[in-house]
Amino acid sequence: RDVQGSGALSAQQIGQYLSAEASAAARVQVVQAQVQSQQLRLQQTRLLAPDDGVISMRQATVGSVVAPGTELFRMVRQRRLEWRADVTSEELSQIKVGMPVIVFPASLPKGAPGLHGTVRVIGPTVDPQARTAVVFVDLPKNLNDEPPVRAGMFASGQFHLGDTQGLTLPQESVVMRDGFSYVFKVGENQRVVQTKVNIGRRVGARIEVLSGVAANDNIVESGAGFLTNDDLVAVVATTQSK
């Protein structure tokens, strides 16, 4: 361009040089556009997880073209696991958010202590077929290795509904007759009186008695099923081993 007006170069040569410059600039723009296109494709091939965790399932394969909305990976966020308990409609009213729960995964050995969890949320609906609702119980974190707990594993659990005091008797002391529960109180003359009682929960070999007896009553324990009202019995002192 400096010598264009001096006559040192012909107009044809000057035109060739200017055309070569424009062609080179066009090729540079094409290459720059290709670089931008490849960078855009690279950004679209990066999958960023919304949180820390561990990948539990992978559907994506290298080089595949997927439709929008297709599930590619499944992740356990922050390595958190939860127990989804099926609870009947009758029991649902006794469960509250924040209630402690002991969960026994199928992988735990028999007799091993369970995992301590907490009720996070109660499902808003009830299954119309099974008439059960799902209760979500959060388990402690970092349980994927010790003890061995995995997503999808069967488990059972116990909800801690609270502590109450009650009067209990051995199962042998309660006799069922005519559809009612009876016990035999021992009087001062060592004769028994058949007494109707209302029973509650059963825990092991003990039965909760809601009404009909007091804590200081003497109740027949052995052979109650063979007694009738006003029978004479012998009171034998026994020692219990701890």
C-alpha cells in the first residue's frame, strides 16, 4: 500500500496482493468459527453434578447421541441413604417427623445392633391397593462400606414411639375364657378370686394389664388355666436368677 502510488508495482500485482490478503483473512475467520464450534461442543459434552456423591448407575456411552431429558447417570447425593418404610394407615398417626428409628438392613448379621435413623418426612399419599404410606427415614452418612448397606436393599425397622410405664404379668397368668381375659388373685386365706382384666401389648413372654389388678396384688403364675373361682392354692416363694 505504501508503494501503490509510486508506480513500482503494476496494478495487476497490487490487486493480486490485496486479494490474497482478503482470502487469508477469510480463512482465519473460518478457522476461528470452527474453534468456537468445537469449544461449544466440548462445553455441551461436560456433565456437571449438582452435588457431591457417588455414581450408582450409568446409562450414557461414549459417542452416543441422546435425546433431551434422557437419564444419563444416577447419583447418591452426598452418599446419603434413606429407608423407605411401608406403614399401614392405622399406624401412620403414631409417627412424627424427627422420631428416632432403628433400622435393620438385610446385610446385618443376626443379633447385630441396628442403625439409628430419623424420620425425615411422611409420604403425602396412601397406596390405594396396599393401603400403606411411605415414611422416609434418614440413615447415618458414610454407611456404604461399614456396615454394608446398599441402595435397593431390603430392611426392617422399629419406630420409637416413646417410653411408658405399665403393669405386666407373665403370659401364663392370663387365662382366656369366653372371649375375655382373666387372672386369679390370691387372697389372705390362700383362695383365689377370678378377676376380669383388660390387656394391652405383648412383649416377649409378658402381657401388659391395663386394668383389673394392682401392683401389690398376688397373682397366680403357674397352672392358672386349671383353676376356678375360690380354689385353694399354695404360695411358694421362688428366687429369680439374674
